[in-house]
Amino acid sequence: MTMVQMNVRIDAKLKNEVDEVLKDKGVSVSDAIRALWSYIADRKEMPVLETTAEEQAREAEKQRKLKLIRESAGYVHKEMVKAGLISEDTDLMEGLTHKQLRDEAYDEQLKKYRHQSDYLRYLEKERDLS
């Protein structure tokens, strides 16, 4: 297999931050780049890399939906109190936000696990090819 050398320009602060993370994980920069290249070559697509803008947009949409849920719950709460079905101090939102946060945390953990698993498989594949 013919090897080539690549040179890239990257912000020094970003490079240092990533170098520290990779060092803590026991992974070289070259291994990380080879794993990324292998991933793209095998799947013919980029791995999911969320940008700050995407994260902010997703968070804004989540907050918009939560606001609608709270407003709807407020309306339903008022009508149920008027009908005598619940008391004024009953919280219709109790448990909803906690469950939603648990589900979102689980989704994040699952996504991180999948990315780590993919990365480890590619590292093993690269080492087998060497």
C-alpha cells in the first residue's frame, strides 16, 4: 500500500485541545485521521458531525416545543380546575420534563457509544491492515 503525507492548516488552539483529548484516549493524531478516512471511504458519507449552529437550532426547536407543551398544559389545567376534575395546585407537567430529559440523555449516550464503537472498529481494521 502506497502511503502519502498530508498537511493541513488548523487553528492552533483547536489542535491543542484535540491533541489533549486524543492523548488521554491513547490515540495518535494519525490513527484518528486514518479512522476518519476509512469511515468515509467505507460508508461513502461523512460521520454525523453536529455543528454549533445545528446544536443551537435543535435546542431552539426543543425549547419552542416545550413552551407549546407548557402553554397547552396551562390551558388544560385551567379547564380541568373549572370542571372540578383537579385542584388548583395539581401540576400537569410533573414528570413530563424529567422523562423527556432522561430520554434525551439516553439518546446522547447511545449516539456517543455508536461513534466510539465505529471509531474503535476502524482503528482495529487499520491496525490489521498494517
